[in-house]
Amino acid sequence: MAAKRRRPYHPPVLSDWLPPLAGPPGYIMGATGPQGFGTADFYVAQIPCATARAVIIEHHYSHRVVNNSHLH
């Protein structure tokens, strides 16, 4: 079976990454490319889809997930 092609507007596949420890704002790099951005004090990075869905269902006022999201 052929590998499924990712659409060009999808983000890179989630890979392991380490949070920034110090320094100016910058990209958080993983094996498959950028996984986030920020500083040691505040950063935004991808998380697994299942984790994002669980948080949204528990904490968002609608308790529903939009199925057309590509980045978590």
C-alpha cells in the first residue's frame, strides 16, 4: 500500500522536540522540521492530536472538536 501523501497546507509530522532553555525567541526544531516557536519563559509548540482533543472536550465551552483542524 502506498504511503499517504500529505497535503501541502498540512504542518510537518509531529516529532520529538525539546523546549527552549534560554536565549532569544526562535523556532523549536524537531526531526521533521519546526515544531513550535518561543522562549524559555513562553513558547507554543505542537502536541499530539489526541491530547488536544481531550483538552478541548474537557475545557472548551462547546465541549466539541472541529474536525477540519490540522495543527494542534
